[in-house]
Amino acid sequence: MFVVAPVRLINEYEFRTLTEHEIKCACNAITLMGRAMGITDLPISYADYEKIVDDEYASDKMRVDPRGKAIANSVLAMFLRPAPAFIHPFARRIVYALLDDPVRRALDYPKQPRMLRHFAKALLLTRAYIIKWMFPTRPLSWAILRTPKVPGGAPRFQKYRKAGCPFAYPDEYDCSRLGTWTHANAARPIT
């Protein structure tokens, strides 16, 4: 789910779809993290991860687990924390409306009305349209953060320069180096 769900959500609701390179990096990052946690027999490709998730959905193997729901509630609370408290109840319902039915049932979240589900999807698609067509180009100092189409390639969608962003890898990113951010003026990595 940590590979497939984000890829599907980004490809459906963001202003651009992920490149094959980005999807491969997501798979590699989750596979490396799983191996570090001692999990064996992890897939290597996105297609393999997708097959596992689709098989779980089709077979209706997903069941309510209080631990899973506790983690989901904590993650949801973390994302809602910056928003004003009076928005939280409605924002929770929007999240519930966006969840796939098998995941929503496995987390024991309430099913939302069809109109709210359509509203939530329209809200995200409108956001993507506004970002893609109406927002100005990001500042040059952020340009290095844009993901290239190929490893080591130039960032997409804007002009850029190599220097200026303190939170970037010097040349390109590599999954084995993720989390080793360095500041331009720092002598050691910030982890």
C-alpha cells in the first residue's frame, strides 16, 4: 500500500503524473526499508507491488485490525494538525470519501455519501488544474527539488540553477542516499 496507493493518488489527482523513474525510486525505497526491517520476499517492481494490492482487494482479505486503525488515525491527525480545529471533522470526511472501499472497510471508517465523494474528487482535480495552469513558476532556489525525467537529468517544468537550495542533494538523488540531506554550509549530513 505504501507504494501503490501514493502512485495511484498522485497520478489521479496531482497536476502531473509520476515518471517511471519516480515510481521505480518509490519501489526501491520501500523495498530497502522493508529489508532493513527484516521483511523477506518483497517485490522489486511496481507491477509486482500492484499485483499484491489488487489480489488483496479482489480476494477481500483485508480485515479490520485495531492496530491498523490506530496507525491510520495517528497519521490522519498528524496531517490535520496544521489546519484550524473547526475544519477537522469535515476534512476527516473528505479523507474517508477519497479512500478505496476495501481500505475504508479495513480501517472501519464510515462510508460517505456519493455527493461528498464526488465533491472531494472535484476539489482535488480543481486544485491540480489551478496549480498546473494558474500558479507562477517556483522560485529558482526551489528548482533543484523538481524531479528529472531521467536520473541525473535537468528538473522539469522550469528553468533552474544548480546552487541556491540548501535542502538538496548536490548533483542528483540516489535511493541509497535518501535521508542524508546536507546544508550548503554544513560540513556533515543532517539526518
